[in-house]
Amino acid sequence: MAFSIVETDNLLLAREKIIQWRPNLVIADFTSFANSLHNIQQLSSIYSACGKSIRLMIFNSIRHEKIEEYCLSQGSHAIFSKSLSLPELYAAIQTQLSSRPPFYSKRQYTSPLLTLREERILKLWTDEANNDFIASMMGISTKTVYTYKRNIRMKLGINNRFSLFIEQHQQ
């Protein structure tokens, strides 16, 4: 059985990894987000990325009532304690994996990787518009254009700004 362990304190990055890797199971502890959440709905990004085919196991290192209520309202069947013994943890994981619906050959699509604003900036960027022009068209600062471009590259898995254009011209 192949597995990968990834730790992140960024919900957006976690969502992108779930969409990219399509794992059988995601194990999460949202407690670390309790103080940084502006709105409990921010956790929905993880639920939407998991969709119906990826099982999500929620662990709780410190009891947080709002997070527990939200997770249960989203269809989580149980919230597990981090004090489970290894045999209990193994059994819980096996139960989660065996209760997962079968994967389908068709790719399950969730919400798009890029926001509408990012898509618009990407279009201007690939049309070879310079940063000042993009900034004026979008009504943002040039520094914000750089930030959007960095986020776009991260979301699309592009290592540098030239890869986007090289791959585009090789198709």
C-alpha cells in the first residue's frame, strides 16, 4: 500500500494537493486552524476537494466544538481522538478505506483550481501583457500582479514563469 504524509498549515495548499493526488484517504486535524479561521466555512475547501470518492478522517487534538459541529454537518461520521492506540487507529483506517465508494475511471471534477480573477490575469499574461498593463486592466497594483502570478504558478505546478510559455508552444 503506497502512502504519502504531508503536513501543512495552509487549507488552500491542502485542497490543491488533494485535487492533484486524489488519495484514497485524507487524515486531518483541523484543531490547528481553530484560531486562524475567519469563518468555519473555510473548512469546506477540504470537503469539496474530497468530494464523494475520497474518505476524510478527522482527528481532534484539542476539543473544538464549532469545528466538530461543522465536520459532522458535512457528513463526517466520526471525529477521532488522537489518543487512539495503534490497533484502534489501524482498525479505524481500515473501516474508512473499506467504506469508501469505488473509484470510477472518469475523473471526478471539483471546483476549478484558479479563481475567475486569476484566470483573467493568466489570460492577459499568456497574451504577453506586461505587469503594468495587467495592473491597470485589473485595477490592482503591480506588486499584486506579481503575487497573483506566483499563486497561479503554484496552483498549476509550474516551477518558473517561463515554463508556462514553453509548454504552451510545444503543444
